[in-house]
Amino acid sequence: AVHPAGIETAPRPAAPSGMYSVRSHTLLQQGEPEFLYVKQTVLGAKALQGSAHIGNWAEDAIREELDDSAFAEQRAAGTLALQKLKSKVVSARTPVQLTARNEDGLVHFGDVMMLESTLTGASVAANSDVELASSQLSYQVTATDSLEPCGRNAVTIMRPNAHGESEASPGPVRYGEPLALAIRSYDGVPTMYLQTPSFALPSMSKGVHKDDIAAVTEMSPECMWRLVHKDPKQQLAAHGMAVSADDVFALQHVRTNKLLCTDFAKTKNIFGMEFIVFGQLVRDAQLGEMALKQAHLKRHVPENSQWTLKYHA
């Protein structure tokens, strides 16, 4: 073969089947190699340089090796997303010893129990994996049908002191008495308190209004609840009486009179499908009555807002 410049060159061998021979204008000097490319490379030859193709043959293998190395390091350190998720689940499900029934058969402040719904049989639980939009750190609250007491569903009844803080002071719990519901701390998660907002826009088209219940890490007046007898005819007589461990009752928010409720609707989280928990304001009376001193008495208690306490067997 004769080069256009008059330089004689050796004949070029035919390209293998399926390959294309391409010689760049910069590679027409005598003695420089000729590169073989696949058809897909030739179609994009104008946008790509030959030097890039030489290195790219091993790039995928090198990247895969680097990814495998990084994966092995993260797995050894326990920082993989799946490992973090598993750690949260295992920590939240750490077994907890519930309080044995008191000899007097009454509920006492400081007792560690599970708060179970008589409608679904599920117990109130906190989910530290889901943060809610709030002015303070708050987490999702659901009702789990798991029967095993653990860190996320063990509830302690606390008495608020003169400083607005909660304490597990001794003494029986009484109907109508303010109290706080604390979900005990577990690995990496501080003690949390059940809370519902004090202000909510009323619904003009429905008989009830629902709000999310949150688990917050800071104690406040919005964390105050009281026990109300489930029977409206007995609520006035039971007011101030000690609560029996076998009683079925409603939990009512002190500031808003909303009831702690659950139903068969479910939501999905890292623990699976769990029942929703919400605050419900039952308006079977005039809104003006909400300002009365004992407006929380003689109120209808729906089936989805009736609860009981589960002690250590």
C-alpha cells in the first residue's frame, strides 16, 4: 500500500468479523498501530477519542471491585442501610419486664404496663423511625398487635409534679387525675411522652375530628391525660375514685378533651402494618360546654377509644 504522502506501508489485515478498522488522521504516521472497534463504537467515533477506549475496557471491572471493597468495609462497620434498619428494629423490640399486679388490685403511678385497645387488641407503641412535623422532636405512634412487651410498647403512668415534670411517685391512679403516659427509653432513644396538639381546626361536616398522636421527648402540659370511665352514667360517680387494674376506660387529653383512639385502619412502617392511633373529639354536646369545669364528664365513649392495661402475667 502507498501512503498519500508517498510512504510505502505494509498491507493492512482484514478486520475480524463484526469489527471495524478505523485509522485516525493523527495515526497515519508509519509504524503506529491501528485500532479495532466494534460497530457501536464506530457510530460514536466522532465524539470519542481512541485513548479513552483503551482504558475503558477494564473500567467496569475496576469500579465493581471498588464497590465490593466499599461494601465490605461498610458491612464490617455495620453502617449499611439494611444493618441500621435491623438494628433499630432489634433495639425497639428488646424485651421489657412489666409490673406485676399490685396486691390491692389498683393501678399505681410508676407501673410499667401495655396499653391495649379493647377493639383491636393492639397496644400503643412508638416508632422512632418516623419523625413527625412538629415544633419539637416527635415520633409516630401506632398500635401494634405484637403481644410481647418491649421497649416501644411498654408504657409507664407518671404523675406531673409542681414544676410540670413527670415523676413515678407512689400512690394509686384516680379517675380524672392528670397523668402522663411515658414510653420508656431504649437503646439510642430517650423516654417519650404521648402528646396531641392543643389546637385543631374543627370539622364542620363531620361529628368527629381526628389528630395525630405523637411521642415527644420533652414533657409539657400538652402531654397531660386523664382516665375517664367508659360508661357515661358512671363517670360522675367514678370521678376521684381509684382505678382498678381490670377497668376498661378512656384516655382523655386534659387541654382539648380529645379521646385517645384507634381503629382497623393500618399504616406501614419498619415493623410492618400497624393500626393507626389518633385523637378524636366526640361532639355529642355543644361546643360551648367544652369550657365548663367538668365538661369531660358524662361524655360518650366510642368503642374505638376504650382501653385496658396489661400487667405481667
